[in-house]
Amino acid sequence: MKIAVFGTYVRRPDGRRMHFDILVRDESPDKDVDTVLAHGRRYLAAKRVPAEALVAQKCCFCHVESAPPAVEQEIRRTGFAIIELQNCD
């Protein structure tokens, strides 16, 4: 499966900047910005981070790559996957 990777940055309430990638199928409507932002807000809600901090200017398409099996399985199950990179605790 080819996936689109969206680099995402959000300012947390404690001032630290979260950095995570949102991974979706490389096809419409999955890679449409509004869909990707909705996935990001769902992830932030699970982390108890205010979702209004996520805007299109802070969630940008980066590249397309082949998904490893675990990521492919997660995308098939939920429609997206997250790779936590910085301050996602």
C-alpha cells in the first residue's frame, strides 16, 4: 500500500511543540486535507490536547512511501496511522 505522509505540528497547552506524522492511503478522499485534519483531531482528543490547535498550515503533505505491514493494518482498521516523533507523551 502506498501511503501519504503529513508532517504535523501542534503547540501543547504546556508550551511544548508536538510533532507527529499522520499516515493515510495515497488516494482521494483519504489524503484530502480536511480528512487528514479530522484524523489529527481524533488523535489529539485521545491525547487530551485541544484539537483547535491543529490547522492546515501546521499539517503539510511531505511524501509518499510504501507502508510497512503494521502501518498498513492500522490504516485498514482505522483509516489512518500516527507516528509520534516529538513531545507526544
